[in-house]
Amino acid sequence: MNHKRFWDEDLRVWARQCLADLVTLVLFVAVFMTLTLPVVVPGLLLWWFQQITGRP
């Protein structure tokens, strides 16, 4: 059998794949944060109003 070993890999290909994976992760986090805005913003506004007025 012809197995690939770590030292036979091209480091540029490995680095390019790692960079592509990081870009995918950043895009996932950005989409997740964008989709949570309709829940987070009203919650923060309600918390701020409670802190300002002292009423629940």
C-alpha cells in the first residue's frame, strides 16, 4: 500500500486548508451572531431599563 506520511505533505496545501477552515469558522460565527441579534438587543434593552429604573 502507498500510505501518505506527514512529511510527504506539502505545507502550503496544509496552510491553505487551515486558512480556509478558519474563514469558514469566522463566517459561521458572524452568521450566528447576526441571527441572534433579534433576541439579544431586546434583552439588553430590557436589562438596561431595569437598571435605570430599579424596577423589574
